[in-house]
Amino acid sequence: MNAMQIDINFRVFKTLTAMRSDETTTYDDVLCDLLKLPREPKGTHPTAPGQAALVRKEVTFPSGTPLQATHKGRRYSAKIVDGKIIVDGVTKEPTVSFSRAAGYITGNNVNGWSFWKCKRPQDTEFIPLNSLRKDK
């Protein structure tokens, strides 16, 4: 089966994410269940682009998770896409490091866990990344 990509809004993404019983349940599984279609056997189709989560410090950031930060009075945004951080308005390469993504904006070494806030599907508002770390 070829991987396809569909556009959905964040509310739908959040609902589908809540319907996953665990991390091994794919969005395809959820949609198949809703549409009463048989599930594809595991391993028969690749992960669709834009679906890989970013996992750092035992915290999972699903693809599509928005990030925001304020630096020198200006708000910046980024997004987790296919397991990488893409900073809006910054022409650097995508990264898997919150600190490197913050450095693209500030031009300095910055603790990305203190710099960024995120809004994962289960979150009702943007929360500091540092508050999610289990190794604080």
C-alpha cells in the first residue's frame, strides 16, 4: 500500500490522536475502525510522511505539534513535522534539537527546553517544554 497524505485540521488530528489506544495504534488503524474497514497487517505499509513523532527526554511530540517562543518582543513559531523541527521564517535545515531550533532564531546557544512552548494534541494551551521533562 502506498502512503498517502491528507490534510486535516488540528481539532480532527487531536480527536484522532485521543482515539489511539497506544503508540502502536496508527491513525490508519483508527480510521479503519471508524469506517469499519479491515486493518492492514502491521509492517505492510510505511509510515506516511509527516507522521513520525519526535521523542526527546522521554517526551513524545506528535507530528503536527506547534511550538512557539518569544524573543526580543517577537513571536516565533515552529512545528514538528515527520520527526523534525521546522522553524517558520528561518531558512535553516530542519533539526531534531530544540536548542538548535532556538539558536536559529537567537543566533546564540540557547536551552531549547526553556525557550520553547508547545501545544500537543492533548494540551489545551501552550505549555513550556521544560515542564514536560521527567529528568528535571
